[in-house]
Amino acid sequence: MGADLQQPQFQPPEPKKKSLLPFIIGGVAILIVCALQWSDVIEYIEGNRN
């Protein structure tokens, strides 16, 4: 009559892992824009600008 009932232990939910994909895409986009701007600077310095 005195059966021991075990209550389920409370486990907090696991925190969501943050995705790095938006940061990677943003970083690549910034690098591409910087590379395009740098090619304009080189052309301007060398005097090959039309």
C-alpha cells in the first residue's frame, strides 16, 4: 500500500542553437563589396581609368 511513486524530474529545455549562416552570408557580401571597391582604387591609382 505504500508504493513509492517517482515523480518525473524536471529538465529545463535545451537552449536553441544560434545559426551562424546570416553572419557568414553578411561577411561574404562585405568582402565582395570591398574587393570591387579596391579594384576601382587600383585603377584610379594606376591611371587606367576611362
